[in-house]
Amino acid sequence: MSEIPTSSVSKGCFVFKSASKKRKRHVGVGGYLVDDSDDNASDRFKICQKLWETVQMNTEVIQDQLNKKVLDSLAEFIKKHGLGRSSDNWRQRASEIPTAALMLGVNVPDHAMTFRSLCNLLQDSVTPFVVSVHAKECAAVKFLIQKVLEQLMEIGVSVDEEQEDDTALPQRTQCTISALCQWYKTVTKKSTKVSPQRKENSTNSDLPQSLPVVVIFKDFEAFNPQVLQDFILICSRYTQELPFIFIFGIATSPSAIQHRLPHSVSSLLCIEVFHSLSCTQHLASVFEKLILNSEFPFKLSSRVIQVLVGIFLYHDFSVQNFVKGLQFSMLEHFNSQPLSVLCCQKQEALLSAKTLSKKNVERIRHLPSFMRYVETQEPQEQVRLLTDDEHVKGVCHTLLKNLHKYHKNYYPILQCLHSLTSSLPKFPLGKHIRELHVSCIEKNLWETEEYDSALQLLRILAKDELVAALRKCAEILKSAKRMQNVLQQLDDFIGRLEALQSVSSEDSSGNGIVSGKIEYQRTDLFQLQKTLLEKESRRTRRMNPFEVLRSQVIEFIDSLVREYLTPAELQPLSEVCYYSSSGVLRQRLNVTPRTSIQAALSHPFYYLQNESLKTNSGTISSAAPDLCIVYKLHLECGRLINLYDWLEAYVTVMSAAEDQDTNSEEGGKYDSLKHARFIQAVSEMEFLGFVKSTKQKTDHVARLTWGGC
Amino acid sequence: MTRAPDVTREQRGQTKRMSVRLQCPGYPEDTLRSLADRLPCRDTQLETLLQLMGQPDQYSYPSIFIYGHRATGKSHVVLSVMKDLELPHASVDCVECVSSGLLFHQVLSAFFGPDAAALLPRCPSLSDFVRLYKQMSSNSPATQTRYIILDRAERLRDMDFSLLPALLRLQELVSDNVTVILLSEIVWEKFRPNTGCFEPLLFHFPDYSKAELVQILSWDHHPSYTPELYASYINILLGVFFSVCRDLRELRHLAVLNFSKFCEPLEKGEAKESDIHKLWKNIEPHLQRAMQTVYLREVSSVQWEQQQMDEEAATTLRVLSAHAHIELPYYSKFLLIAAYLASFNPARTDRRFFLKSHGKIRKTNFLKKHEKTSNHLLGPKPFPLDRMMAIFYSVVDSRVAPTASIFSQISSLVTLQLLSQVGHDDQLDSPKYKCSVSLDFILAISRTVGFDVVKYLYDFL
Ligand SMILES: Nc1ncnc2c1ncn2[C@@H]1O[C@H](COP(=O)(O)OP(=O)(O)OP(=O)(O)O)[C@@H](O)[C@H]1O
Ligand SMILES: [Mg+2]
């Protein structure tokens, strides 16, 4: 430890974390991985960690990008109010405190990150005096004031009379805003003297510098209204000396302010509303960056995506949790799938394909997708694939290349198809690209009805709409290097469409109506569609040049879909990259405490892993914990359970195990130990919420759950 | 008891203010006059107050309780008197005193300097305060009456129960020439402890009449316009707002906010100052709009002013309550609907609404509306968690596992204050909740999930 250099320009104290602890933890991870070193577990761990780092980096970047606008406007708001006050003293806005109501949405777990970047931004560019408070720490006004003072003055402020510990301090600061006022005066005086070259000063040097004091209420709804009101009343008394600015972090809607603050208090505030990004939009960006990205080797199967998106949409709206779910899937995948060594960037994957261990080659042979691939080969080739390891490695090499190529082609075409269909009425292929993606990787899209109806709708697009849609596709394809060929064809189509000038007037008007009516999505759309489609089919006989071209375009798109949007499962070696255990994921991320309790009680072996507890279902083993026995017995009862009968049954089970030859003489009696154990088990049942005492019948308890075994 | 004599009421009606001659021996006369000039429409109160106070060196009444509605000038009058006559006083806003110690501290440091206040022990009791006060005042006995002014005195009731009775007879306790003045919006009857106490002198500040408001508000006219113009502006303003708001502070705020709009025709040269009717036509609709927006704080004052600058912003401006929409996760919506149903339906009707085959209960005898009042008028009723979950499972359209996240959504709804927990929140056994959202809100929510909530509400059967 002494070797660690501690030279530093400034004085300071250095913290050395105890090295032994660190090493121990590291050994811990290594220890897990060394066990099966044959499977390159540590390699997989490394890949996984590297991927996770990119995920984290990307999510942060996305969040910053998306939040930039609202954060900037907030900073602008604060600058405007904090620095440009008291310009006209006839109409000084008496004691209104500028307040920003920041709408954050109900995805509370994601707020922390927003607040962090907000604090950083404000501290960097506006004012050093930023305080953020949580409702939990502010049960009373004095605690709120204490928090504000502590964070601003960076000292301990005593509020509670009971704590006598820091009486030694010579001048204890009182927990009041007027104390803060004093402090603020001295600090600002100092800073104007010491550093007059501050940025704010240089811009308006004649104005006395008044850096605002920003108080951020992170969870506005959770605050006790009385505390808030008092705090605002107190602060409003000091607005002349202390330029307060409040930020309310609101999860629901701005009317929450009016619900919590009476007019007499809200009239002290000057409230402006700011909207932060919506969580669905945030998810869409994260999805696009992390999942619909060929650069990111780790993939999720359709089921897994559905589980993760389901949790998002149905339960929490939290992007953080979605990313956590993604992290969990990554860990699971790299842990449970030894072949995931190949799940990395192309070059590395190709390298490690060459050095596959014997065991892993065998594993590849057992992959369903690889077996399917083998079946399509010539018999001779099949034999080689099954016997020659080196050959398998070679094939693996090309298959991996193909897989990467598949992904490179897949995403641009997916985006094109989405941009084509997302403007169709009723969104036959889904409103969001993730829905389209899920249906593409799970089955042959072109065999679905939705796809048919989407194509039908595309077939009746008017010319300008079609051209616009194709232009968008061309834009998407421009960035895809491999797709230049397709792009060329697309451009060609666009050119030909535009060259078609003289569409017969009758048709153009007909199409105009179509397109016009498609806009009205609210009217009886289905009916309209049907009639139009019928009309269309009747007209097929006599197509004008535009219609001919249009159907060519549609066919072209269809061919693209059939070529590139094949289900991922069918790709050989897809298991290497795709994590598909949606069941595990659901079990882990969306836990059901009740089922686990029931499983534990009815199958104690599942958790305790004790051989003696292994029973075939239906029988009751006396070796099981008392609680399990009592639980199983109670399943056979009705709504009311006779305690005495229950005890009898329990004793029977227990004594049946003890010795088979117990005579009937002992039948009626039972020792007090068993009695006590029974009582304890029953109270545990009550604690778990399966039974409760009842006054309906003496010596009975009521069951709180239904059903038998 | 001091009430404004009827004579002065008549005087108020007079447009020309009489210069009142205050006769109070012991105080400099010219200060008194300027004081009276600065406090228009509070002459009688001022006079009575001065009479109560007596000459500076005389003992005054131990405690005076001044009450009256918001912004009737209680603090303003008392503090102006104290400051202008340079009387020794300690002014404390009770809302700031999170503990009685702070109050003692402020009083002592105002009378005897911060060093004296520092002598207070860490958590001073009332007797500590009295002892220290006595000690200090024996060192420097009062030559003039000392005044302790306690603003928002209603907060004293929430502090130590012995504090208020002690303050009321502080003069006696510390045997010093000290008077406590309590200021409050609430009448004395709501203060009186049931153990009884020394009765302070009650002193009412009546609300300002419309004419008085005009007079006071006209006082702070804009420097670049004539006082007459400003007075007519104030008249117009009060014509619009007097029926909804008599709060002087609020009216002053509104006057400042809208004055630039009032002057707009003058600036543009479209009207002259004498053209009151034209000016009125210009400002009246604007003030009406202000009543629905800035006055209610639906729009902030800054936004309102910006809006006056450019008309385009006016159309884009959204008022605060316009963003009532809340985006919730799917199951949270159903949980909220279930909570709403549980809150507003009697529990006995659950069978009818949620049992697939409720068979026997016929609608006619079910509809025995012996409870005439609508449940919606009575407000939400508390319900146990089990009932809500049972309703939830029957209204949600798919099979939902009772996962931990479902339960944690309930507590999220509680922190968002869409549900509120009844009773103590550490009651784990069978917690009870209330739904605290409005019917409109729940209708909007259920529309997004395609659920017809009205069909399930007993009130709308
Ligand atoms: N007679 C008056 N002349 C001039 N200004 C007045 C008069 N009365 C009240 N004001 C002004 O109205 C504002 C509110 O008055 P003040 O604070 O005294 O009200 P209050 O009765 O103490 O109200 P609250 O009960 O809310 O404390 C003050 O800013 C004061 O300047
Ligand atoms: Mg007051």
C-alpha cells in the first residue's frame, strides 16, 4: 500500500480503500468463472461487461440529447429571473417567487437522472446555489429549512433540540432563513470582490450580481402541503434579499399545484410550466439505439422484447427499468449460453470462431438452427459437418459472417417498411417500429394478414404520397452501405414516377378522393376501405401507366421484405446472439410473491433442496416443516376450519412418521410439544395471510384463500 | 372594546381627505402627521392605537389583539407606527418560528442585542426566556414601552400550549414595560384556550370599502402619468374586480400588471387622457381575461406581461389547468378505475356489478334508493385493499398475475396522490385507501383503455 504515490500539488487527505477487500471481491467474480474455465467464462464476462458499458454510455447520451431542450429552457428561465430583476422600480413584482413546474411524467425511477443533469447544468452555467430536496426528508418545515441550509452552506445545522452532540461548536447557526440571508450576503459580497471576472459579470457588469438560490423539490406530490405552504410563506418574506427560485418536479399534472397550495400561497409564486420528454419517446430512442442497431451484437428474441416492453407499458413506464431488464438479459445470456463468446463485434467473433474449443464445437452441432442448416446440405457435407471439427469451425466462420450481413441488411429494410406503413390508417403493422420488429423476427411477415392489408393500402396510395414515402425510404437507405443496389432501384422508381406527368384526369381525381379520405381516420374507415378495395379490384383490368408502375413498386417492396426481413430464428447460429428465455426473464423481473410462497409451502424441496423432502405430489411428508404440513392440511378444508380437527390431522401426520405401530391408546392424546408446534405453525399461517381468527364460530378460523391443492 | 365610531364612516365617503389632527402627547407632531398621510383610510385605527399605547414612558395594556381580513393593513399600520416613532419593538412572524426558541431568540436580540440572545440555552423553555428577559431588563430598564409584535399569531396555537397565555401577560411575568401585539386574520374566540387566560384588548381592522380601495390604490400612481388618469384606471379596475377580490395586495398586483395595456392607446396616440370611455373600452375585455387567468394564477404574471407585448403569444399560451392529462401505465389505469369504483360504489352492490351471474338480485329491488344522496356528493369512501384488487381483477380485460409490480403500482399511485391511504401508513395488515381523483379524470382515463366506467357506477344507474 505504501507504494501508492500520494504526491499532489494541493494539500489534501487521501483515501485508501482497503486493498484486501477489493481483491476479495474480484476473486469472488473470478471464482465463479474459473469453475468452468473450459467454457471461456471469463471471456464471456469480459464481452458482457464491455457491452454493458456501451449500453450505459448510449443511454446516457440519449437521455442528455432528449433532455437538452427542456433543461436549456429551464436554465434560460432561471437566468432571466435571477439576473435580470429590479429593472423598473415602479412595478417591482412585489414578492412573487419565480417557479418552474417541471412536468416529468409518472416514471419516477427515471427522474433521478434528469435531476442530476439539471443540477449539473445549473451549477455549471447559472448559479452555484442549487439545492434539491426530497419529500421524505422534509416531514416538517424545520427539516426542509435545515436541508436547504445544509446543502447551501455545506455545514451541519442543528434543528432538533434533543441532539446535544454538537454544542461544542462556538457559533451554531440557527435554522432559519434569516441565517441563510446573512450567509448569502457575506458569500456574494466575497465572490464579487474576489472574482469579478465571472462570466455573468462580464456581460452586465453594472448590475449588482445576484446569483439566484434554486430550490428543487424533486417529488412535489409527495410533500406535505402544509410544509410547502409554510416554506413558501417564509421564503416570500425574504425575496428582496434572497433571490429564490423554485423548481417543482411534478409527476402528474400542473393542477397538482393548485390542489396543494391555496390561492393565498400560490399568489406568491410566478409559475411557468416546462415539459420534459415523454417516456414513450425516450423508450423509442433507446430501442432504436440499442436494439435496432446492427452494431450492437447482443440481440433479444421477440418474446423477450415483448416481456420487457410489456413491463414498460403495463407496469412502470420506466426506461431505467427497461435498461435494467436489458442488462439482466445480457447477464443471463452470457452466463447460460457458452457459445456467447461469439456474440461480439464481427472481427472478434470471427477470430474466436477459429479457436472454438472441442466442447463448444459440439455445442454448435446441437444448436437447432445449425441442425436445420445441416439438414439442407448434401449428404457428404453433412457427414463432414458432423465429424470434422475443423470444418465446422470454417463453416461457422462463414455462417457468422452471414449473420452479421443479415443484420446489416435487416435494419435498413425494417426502417423503410416502417416508414412506408406507419402513415397508413389504423397502423396495420403497428404504430411503433418495435411492433414491426417483433413480428418480423418471430415469423414470416409476408404470411400474415396484417401485412396483406398493409400492402393493399399501399396499393391505393396516390402518386404524390407514394413518391414522398419512397423518398423517405431512399433517405434511410442512403446511410446503409450495403444497400446501394436497392437504393439505385428505388431512385429509379422515383424517377419514373415523377416522369409520369399526364395521369388521366379521371384517375387523378379518383385517387385524390382516396387520399383525401384516408386522412379522415375517424369516419367509418373500414367501410370506406372495403368499397375502395372493391373498386380497385374492379378496375384492375384497365390500368393506367401510373397504376402499373405503382404495382411494380409494391412488388419491389414485397420482394425486399421477403428477402431481408426473414425471421431471425431461421438464421444459422442465431442462438449465439439472441437471448430467448422469456420465461426466466418474466419470472425474475415480474415476480409473483404469492406464487412463490405457495410453491415454497406445497413443494418445500424446491427451495430447501433437501432430498428427504422429495415427495410425489398429493402426499404429505412429515419431514417437511410444520408450516408446510399445516398448509397442506388446510387446503382440504372449507371456508371455516375447525382448529381441533386440524390439530388432529396434524398429529396424525406427525405420529404416522414417528412410529407406525403407535397404538390407539395414544390416539386421543398428544404431547404438548406437538401442540405447541401446531399453534406456532397456525400463527405463522395467520401471519402469511392464509387464515384469520373469526367470531362466527368458536374454535374455528376462517380461510382467506380459495381452492384446494 | 374599540370600534370605529359611526362618525368616521360618514367621513370616508367624502372624496376630499380631511387632514386629521392627531393629538398624542409624547410623540413628535410632524412625524405623526406624515404617518397619518402615509396611512390613508386608517386614521381611526391609527388614532385608537396611539391612544392605547399612551405616552411612550407610560405602561400600556399588556396585550392587544388586532384582527381583520387579509391585507387590511394590520401589519402595515402597526409596523409603520413602530418604525416612524422609533419605538423599541421586536417584530416576529410566527410562521417562521418553527420552535418557540426561535421566537425567544428574535425577541431578545431585538431588545437587548444578539449577545443577549446567545445566552439562551440550547432549547430554551419559557422560563428560560422569562428569566433572561428579567435579567436583561434589570440591567437596562425600559424607558419607553417595549412592543413585541407577533404577526400571524394563529400559529402560536400550534406551539407550546402555555406559550400564548404566558405572552398575553408577559408584562406581569417579566415586570417590565412591555406590550405584546398579536396580529391575526382569525377572531379571538378561536384562540382562547379552554383553560382560560388573560383577555387581550381586541381591536378590529374592518375591510376597506370600494372608495377606500380606490383612494389607497391611487396613491401609487405611475410617475409619468397624471394622478387623475391613474385614479380613473383604478376605478375601472375595481369595477371589474371588486366583486371577486377585495384583497388590496392582489388588486395592487393586478393594477401594476395591466397598466401598460391601459396606456397603450395613449402611447400610440390613439386616445387622449380625457378619453376615458375609449380607454375603458380598450382595457375592459383585457381585465375580464385577466380575471380568469392571472388572477387565478393559471398564467404567471411574467407570461401575462409577455402576452401583452406580442399578441401572437396570447393564442399559444396554455393555462395551467389545461394540462390535466396524465399518462399512466396500463395496469395503473385499471387500478385507479378499480379504486374509483370501490370508493364511490357501496360495497353491497359489488355482486351486481362484478359477478358474471348475479342472477337473483333483480334490478328493481336492487334499485331501492333509500340513500337519496348521490355518493359523488358524499365524496370518496375508504375501502380495503382486498376489495379493490377483487374489482381490479374483474374489470381488467386480461389475466393478470398478482405480481409484485402490481402492488408497487398501488404505492406509486399513493405517492402521486391519486390514491390516498387512510389511517396510518405503517398498517401492513389490511390497508385502506381512498381514491382522490375526479370523475372527469377517471372518465378520461377509462376512455383511453376503452372501459365504460359509467356503466359500473351506482350513481349513474
Ligand atoms: N391604508 C393603507 N395605505 C396604504 N397601503 C396600505 C394600507 N393598508 C394596507 N396597505 C398595503 O397593503 C399591503 C398589505 O397590508 P398588510 O400587510 O398590512 O396586511 P395585513 O392585514 O397584515 O394582512 P395579512 O393578514 O395577510 O398579514 C401592504 O403592502 C400595505 O402596504
Ligand atoms: Mg400581516
